[in-house]
Amino acid sequence: MKLTNTLGRRLVDFAPLEPGHVRLYTCGPTVYNVVHIGNLRTFVFEDVLRRRFRARGDRVTQVMNLTDVDDKTIRGAQEAGLSLGEFTAKYADAFFRDIGRLNVEPAEHYPKATDHVPEMIEVIRKLEGRGHTYGSEGSVYFRISTFPGYGKLSGIDLEKTRRGDRVADDEYEKEDVKDFALWKAAKPGEPSWPSPWGQGRPGWHIECSAMSMKYLGEHFDIHTGAVDNIFPHHENEIAQSEGATGHPFVEVWLHAEHLIVDGEKMSKSKGNFYTLDDVLERRDDPAAVRYLFLSVPYRKKLNFTWEALGAAAAAVARIRSAAVRIDELASAATPPRPGSFPSEERAALFRSEFASGMDDDLNTPEALAAVFNYLRQVNAAVDDGSLDSDGARVARGALADADRVLGVLPGAPEVLSSEIEEKIAARNAARQRRDFAGADRIRDELGARGIVLEDTPGGTRWKKASGV
Ligand code: AMP
Ligand code: ZN
């Protein structure tokens, strides 16, 4: 599998360090607000990556952190008048709901920063022992001039560094090389933890070094994020991890390009800032959103427009209707005369085209083109009667395998079931109040999402509408 390694900026032939087991760290959300569709594009890219490894037969251990303590979460909790834990739990829930709706497979671990402060202190102590740090007024900084490899990921210009120039901010200007905080002295009214340097809290970067090494080991395969993570976040992670262990940290760094809207950066002030809820309000089709993300290679900017989303929805509908036709034929009894469509051969060709698209640096549009090319042939064979039900079962298997990576079929992922149960309960309550209009509204809302309700003497049951 070929992948573009940001470290060294080259295409590499990927093989996991431990044969058959891919260890993957994916920077997760800062849980201070609802994630936007740009964040979600990156999470879907990482999901397709893990699904592709699994389809190839590898075991995957994926870790995604939740940043639940930093400048933004602390400020947000104070403004909301909530404890940090209460405040971040709300956004962590919203995050899991969003990735569930986009049919993202769960990672093996979702560690929270606040549960790993001792591990972070341990890494800082190792750095201290190896002479990479200095303290000032209860804070601890990483002295980048002690790490000769600093800049190897981002290609940042080290000449711009001034001795002793340091920054307490976790996110600083691109091109601005500074000694960064590993540990920040406590400020009044802010959450803090005890440490060898007094009460305080960890910097942002140290969390990913500590948690990735805890769950994946000191040297692992792949670390991902979007391009904004390259500097300073990932550059600092390399300095911290390799500074602490004295050996290489990550083999391959992958970075997704950003999602933009109508050609511009998403921003609240421009009114082009969308959450998944905003998008689904206008077009209630999460599979179309997922498809749109896959229609552009991860290393290219993705320009979100309503028109592009409409085209993605039409493409998903075409895959779905082909899947339904194949399914109907596959479930029928085999006719006496076998069909002439060379189903095994065509399916094998499709599988190999799909795989080579995916393994070409995760070229998802190429893999999707293979899907449509194949479905066109199968559809034509259904039309002219040359596909028999044995052949349809072969086609059904090939399409299902491709969708194990794509994740665009079926439209309504199982993870929605608790939400559906809640809606059913609300509808039952409405019916008991004789609020039949309210009850019908809920039924229609679920219907629009492809969920059909059936009222039986034993209670209300739900199922997915056929073809969804
Ligand atoms: P954050 O919560 O800001 O740490 O972001 C979570 C993930 O989303 C990180 O990997 C970011 O690099 C990524 N990200 C942020 N903005 C965008 C964007 N506009 N498009 C794609 N990914 C993004
Ligand atoms: Zn990170």
C-alpha cells in the first residue's frame, strides 16, 4: 500500500512494523464545541484508512484522543458556568453521535487527556532527565535547541529561533518557532493537578505523545491529522517523544487537506461554518456527506458546496438502487438456464481495480470509479437477463466487500438505534396524549431517514425501509 509520508515528503510502500498489525494514532477533537464538517472530513479519511487495512486482513489498533483540558475548554467551561468535566462531556457525546451518523467505525481507544496526567508527567520527567527542558515560575518548557531534528516534519526554518524565546500558548503562528510549554503553572480558578513542579496542567502537545506511546508503544506505524496539525503540534510531538526515548517515534505521518466552503475557509463570521446538524437539516442523508468526502483524494482540498452534496446524494442513490436490484436477483431461485454474464471474472477485475485505487495513496475517487464501472456492467446484465441469481450473489459479495471500506451502504447505520428508540418513546407518549399530529410528525421524520415504524400488539417495532 502506497502512502505519502509527510516526513520526507515522499510516497512510501507501507508495511507495518509488526507484520499483520497496524498501529494508528489519530489526533481527535478538542471537546469545547460541536465539531464542524472540516473536522469530520479528517475523521472519515482516517476511518477509510483503517477500514482499508482491515479489508487487507490486518489487525488495526487505532487510538483517538479527546482533548478535554486546554485553553479553549477551560475558557468554555468558565463561560458556561460548568465544571470542566460537565462541559466537555456534552461535546464528547455530540462528537460520538456525529461520527456514528457518518458510519465511522469506532477506534479501539478514545483516551481523554484528563485521565492521563500522570503519564504526561512521566514523559516530562524523562525529558528533564535528558536535558531537554527548563523551568520558569512553576511552568516547564521544551528547549528546542536541544533537539537537532526539530523541523524535520514541517521543514520549519530554525534560523528564526531566538534563544529563550518561549510561548505558553498551545497554538502559535505558523513559521514562528518557539520553545513551548510542557507543563503550565496553575492559574487561580483553573483546574490543576499536582506535579513535581507544583500545581498545574499539561500543555496540549504532550498529551498526544504520552497517550500514543501508552497505547501503541514508543515506536509505531502511522500518525494522522489534518495539515494544520503539522506545525506546531506534530513537530512538537516528535521532539517530545524522540527527546524522551532517544529513538524514532512514528514511521509514517499522513495529513489530510482541509475542507473549504464555496472556495473559502469556514468561519462563523462569513456564515459558511457548518456542523453536521446544519448540513443534515438541509439534506438528511449522512451517506451522501460521507460519499462527498470520499469523492476527493484526502491530500486535495475539498470544496463543500450544496451542489456537490446533491451530486453525492445522487451517486449514493445509484449505488443503492443497483444494490437493491442485485439483492432481489440474488434472493430469487436459480433459473434452469445459467446466465452468460461472466460474474466471477468481472467481480475479480472489479476487486482488483478497487484495491489498486485504495492502495494508491488511498485514492478514493479512483476506487469509486471502479464501483460505478462495475455496477454499469452488472446493471446491463440484469437488464438483458444475462445475470442469473448465482451471478447476482457473486456481485452482491463483491459490492459488500467494497462497502466494508466505503461505508456508504446501508443509509442508516445501526448506531442510530438508541436515538430511534427515544423517538419511538416520544411518539408513543404523543399518541397517549391523543396528539396524533405530533405522533405523525415523528413517524414522518423517521420515515425521511429510511426508518419504517410498525405498530404491533406487542408494541412499536422499527425496520429500515427496503432499498436504504
Ligand atoms: P481540533 O478539534 O481543532 O483539534 O481538530 C480536530 C481535527 O480536525 C484535527 O485533526 C484538525 O487538524 C482537523 N481539522 C481542523 N480544521 C479542519 C478543516 N477545515 N478541514 C479538515 N480538517 C480540519
Ligand atoms: Zn494530537
